[in-house]
Amino acid sequence: MRENPPKSPEIGPNAAGSPGEMTENSPREAPFAPQPRPAAGPPKAPDPAKEARKDDALKTLAPAPEHASRLSTPLEKLAETAKDYARGAKAENTNRAYAADWRHFSAWARRRGFSPLPPDSQVVGLYLAACASDAALGARGQALAVRSIERRLSALAWQFAQRGLKLDRHDRHIAEVMAGIRRKHGRPPDQKEAVLAVDLLAMLATLDHELRGLRDRAILLVGFAGGLRRSEIVGLDCGPGQTEDASGWAAIEKKGLLVQIKGKTGWREVEIGRGSSEATCPVAALERWLKFARISHGPLFRRVGGAKVGADRLTDKHVARLVQRTALAAGVRGDLSEGERKRKFAGHSLRAGLASSAEVDERYVQKQLGHASAEMTRRYQRRRDKFRVNLTKAAGL
């Protein structure tokens, strides 16, 4: 007997199917028109395939019943250790920024009736567009800069990943919006003003010789001579393995200061030689601070209250404020208004100052700053002769 062939499924408005099944007459989803998700709804039926995979994973990870009670406590401790390592995968400043970006996105989404989870590329695209166009979402009454928006996108992708979810940054709702933002709002980065050697000497002259002045003098000289970031300066200890939150340590030697710094791509060694005079020597300034502060273990740079030195490490914001305050007091770039000078000077001014002042082969500056390319080092050389190599004349014109 010949079997009757199966009937083809009916296509049209009267076709039978699941509620979310797409048919030929179903309306197409319009880009950038996500519907607000309801606050609560009936629970979805579990996916048998997913549940089976979950059961298999649990069977693999779960200890045998006779060993469960014995392994529970060690496994809990190991889980906490794993969380600590995960939290330490990124710098503390990055973790704080990513957490703030997530709170900002979550609040924005809920105010507009969207749920921040699971990731929705259309919702994220709308959020990025709002950050670029809505001054209320930025600082100082201005919309966010392109680099800030890119950081927020990275923060969202990372936050979703920590929850076991994936944000497709190549989805057209995100990629095309970001391409348009870069094209319309992109501009050269707003670089901090470089503190040159002559500027630094004037800034040092504004400091007293009390404990606080000795500490700040050592911070400015070590930060400048080492080409260090502000977080690297305050993250130094007197030796290796002394504190958990250290980003490196410094060892005073006969010819100079040897600094070991833990960065994004691993460890790097920075050599800070002694200066030509006692007043301008970063090593001598650090020795004086450690001697009078009676510090031989733990953080190098700490809080000072009167004549008492605390145990707490300074934050990197102290370096930025110190550079701003002493630059203003010394009259550096007096041709600018006070507000402009405050915006121009920060912790990075020391790093840019070394790159702009050191009259040595560029590769030595690149090594000191820890840059992977010479092009990055040139961005820090604020006052270099940009026309030192004249290709017009070299070509015969």
C-alpha cells in the first residue's frame, strides 16, 4: 500500500503554529524599534535540550554523594578564590568605571521601559545614540566623547559576559551606530599639557620641607623621571609581596632606583637614574621621604596628617590634584585662564613631560614608558619638532 505524502504546512494568517512563529504575513521587525519588555510574565516552558545539557554539566561538576559533605567547604573556598582572581583580572580603576557604566545603562533602560537583561542589540544601539546626542547623559552639560562611549560599550560587553551572556558588538544595530558616532563626533584626543623639566623645578619650589612637602616632592620627581602613570606611582611598595593591592615595588640601588611594575601585558622594569644635583634627584627625594616618614615596609606613598604618617596608600587622584595645584602655584602656562590650566594639567602631564624633555634616542623613551610602538611614544612628545624630517625637500622640491 502506498503511503499518502504528508501535506505541506499551511502558510498564512490562519496557519497553525507556535505564538512566536514567523509566517509570510507576519510583520517584519523594524530596526531600532524594540518593544519594552513587560515587568513580569508567565514562565517559559523549559527547553529539554538545554535542561539535558545542564544536567550533564551538573553531573560532571558535582562530587559523588559520599564525598559531597567532605568537599563542600574546600570547594566553597576555591570558588571565593576564583572570584578574587576574576576581580583582579582588571585594574581597580577599570572595575570601578565598568561598574558605574553598568549602573548608568541599567537606570537608562529601566526609565524607558526596557530590561537591561538579557542583552538586546537594539536597546544597546539606542543607548549609544543617546550617549552621543543627549547632553544630560554626559558630564559638564556635554554629550559623551567618542572614547567614553567606546569604553561604555566595552563595559556592557564585559558585564554581560560576567553573567554568562554575549553581546554581539558586530550586530548592525550596534556596529552601524558606532560607525556613525565616530564619523560625526570623532576628533583628536584632548591631550594633557606636558610638564617640562623647567616647569617641574618651578613646581617643586612651591612645596615646603615638612612631611607632606617631602612626600609630594618625591611623587613629582619619581613620576616624572620614571614616566609613570599616576596609578603606578601610588601603587608602589617598598618590596615585593608586601601588600595585596600593590602594582609593583621600588628598590633603591647605588646608581638609581629600580622599579618593577605590573601592567596589562605583564611586568616591566623601569630604571630611574640619579639626578645631577641633590635638589633635583628623584632617588634622593624618595630616600628623604622614607627616612623622615619612617617607612620601610608597605606602600611608599601614604596619607599624612600633621606630623603623623598613616598606613593607608594614597589614591591616584592625589597625583592629579598635586600636579594641578603646583602647576597653578608655579604659574606654568600663565597665558591660559585658571579653568583651562586645571583642565590641561593632570597626572599624565608628568609622563608626557619626560617624553617631551628627554633629549635621547626615541627607543629609550619608548622603553621607559612601556609603549609597544614608537607611534604611541610620539603622541606623548608634545613639543617635539614635528617637521624634523622634511619629506618635501627630501623629494627634491
